[in-house]
Amino acid sequence: MTHPRENDRDDLDREVCLCFHVTLRKLKQHLRVAKPQFASQLSECFGAGTGCGWCRPFLRKLHEAGSAPPASPILPDAASYQSARGEYLARTAQNRVDADSGSGRQPSADDADAGSAQ
């Protein structure tokens, strides 16, 4: 049987920001020491939340909880977390492709030449 403290320790070593490998332990320490006023200031902890953006909702929950233990777990189990992030990345990549293929593309020099020839 595992000791309850071992499970807590394992949970603290889980990565919240998968882009920059920022663990829950690092973030809780940053909250305790730096006492950030805003959730966005958690990015000062090894760049958490500045990559793909998937962890930002979890960072907000963590900031709201502060140093007090949250009423419910902040992170889902590791496999679900990683799977949901993969789906998030696929959706955001598709959104970028859709945006790039629309009328929102940047005009090129050829477009400028075609407009002056009229």
C-alpha cells in the first residue's frame, strides 16, 4: 500500500505546462514565494502558459486556489490531460489553416502589381 504523502508527491511532480515541462510543484512554489497578483504572472515560472496555451485554464484555477488546497483536483489524470491537449492542438492547427486559406491572408507584392496595372 502506498503512503498518501507519496501520491501527493507524485501529483506535485506532474507537468502542468507540457510545452515547457513546468510541474505543479514549481508552480505552487512560485505562488508561495512570488505571490503573483494575476494568473498571467505565472508565466514568470519557467514560461508556463506561453507555449500552446492549453494549460492556461489550469493555471487560472491554480492561481485562484492560491496556496490553499483546491476543493477539487486541478488537473485530470495524466492520460486524459495529454489526450485532451492533443485534441486542442489539432483544433488550433485547423483553425489556423482555415484562417490562412480565407481572405485574411497578407497581400503579396504580386497583388500590389496587379492592382496598379488596372
